[in-house]
Amino acid sequence: MKQGLLIVVSGASGTGKGTVCNALMESLPELAYSISATTRSPRKGEQDGVNYYFLAREEFEKMIEEGGFLEWAEVYGNYYGTPLKKIQERLAEGQDILLEIDTQGALKVMEKCPEGVFIFLLPPSLEELERRIRGRGTETEESIARRLGAAKEEIGVGRKYNYVVVNDRVEKAVEQIQAILVAEHCRVEQNTKIFEVLEK
Ligand code: ADP
Ligand code: 5GP
């Protein structure tokens, strides 16, 4: 059986990762979403086990010690991590899995899984990024300033990824990611089995 693709989408906070990934998941029901664990409090409307696994710091630290994460990072004072077990299971079943994580986490995944597909989402401009963070209405002034300051530094990390998608319109960003996934499935490395069968 073909291994699934490990797809990583990241980019600065407020770029629209959550929005684009939700729309992508709706358009590709067979795609699995990696639910991260975090120590931050749930935002209005967020559900445990759906958006995140909301853990206490001690629980998160225990999971780190037990080697339960593919990667983890401290982002804006809270822990965030990608649980390893589900990812291994999904990939072995030949299912693609989508990780929506920050740039620190993505760099760690690049080291561990260089065969992954790394997609960097960019905002159309820094002004629009600020508008989006403010418009979301979930952050304090201090948190907005922190996220904007970090964003400028984070954007350069995008050069290390395989693909870059500008999130101007959500539908267009989703179409571009779909096209990336189609192309990735057509890579020769992804199709060694069919060569083996046909060359027998
Ligand atoms: P992230 O997950 O990267 O932190 P979100 O998905 O929460 O970002 O998006 C931040 C804000 O920007 C949200 O209010 C969202 O509705 C808005 N947004 C996302 N993508 C777009 C877009 N293409 N055009 C306009 N607004 C957008
Ligand atoms: P938020 O608190 O806005 O949901 O997320 C803050 C940041 O943490 C975002 O950049 C988001 O992509 C990132 N994040 C979410 N889950 C994970 C994860 O499992 N690992 C890492 N490294 N970052 C994550």
C-alpha cells in the first residue's frame, strides 16, 4: 500500500491557516486532520478533541517525557504539540494527514520527516495581516503586538518550505493547495509500487 502524505501548513498567526485548512478539509473529506494538543484555554466555540486536545501543563509535560509528540513548541507562552500515534497510523494506512502548526514546529518536522510536503501560507500584506488579527477579535492589544512582531521574523522561514501560497482569497488558496496535493501524488517516488507491478 502507498504511504500517505504528511502535509504541513504553517505561517504567521493571523494569516488564515485555520480558515484555509477548514475549507480544505471540507473540500477533501478523505484528508485526515491532525488534532494538536495545547495548554492554552479554549476560545469561544472551540471544542476539546475537535479543535485541539486542551491539556493542563503537567499533562502536556508528561506526554513530552513519554515521547508522545512528533514535535512540540512553546508558542506565545503556551505549549502546542502534534500527537505522534495518530499520524503514524494514518500514514501507514495510506491516508494523507494535514498538520496546521507554527514555524518552529514545522522546522522540527522537516528534520524528522524530510519527505513531508511543506506549505507556507503568506498574508497578502502586513497591513492585511494586522487587520485579520484584529478582526478575529480573540487577542489582547499586547498579544496582537507580539504576534505582529513575530510575524515579520517568521515570514523569512517560508523560504525553507517546498511551496508558498498567498492567502488573498480563501477559495484561491484552497485551490492552490489542492493542486499541490494532486502534483505530490503524481511524484515518481509516490508511485514506485505501480512500476514494480507493471515491470514484473
Ligand atoms: P491563523 O489560523 O493563521 O491564526 P485564522 O484562520 O484564525 O488565522 O484567520 C485570522 C482572521 O483572518 C480570521 O478572522 C479569518 O476569518 C480571517 N481570514 C482568513 N483568511 C482570510 C482571507 N483570505 N481573506 C480575508 N480574511 C481572512
Ligand atoms: P492558536 O492559539 O492561534 O490556535 O495557535 C497559535 C499558533 O500555534 C499557530 O501558529 C498554530 O499554527 C500553532 N500550532 C497549533 N498547533 C500546533 C502544534 O501542534 N505544534 C506547533 N508547533 N504549533 C502549533
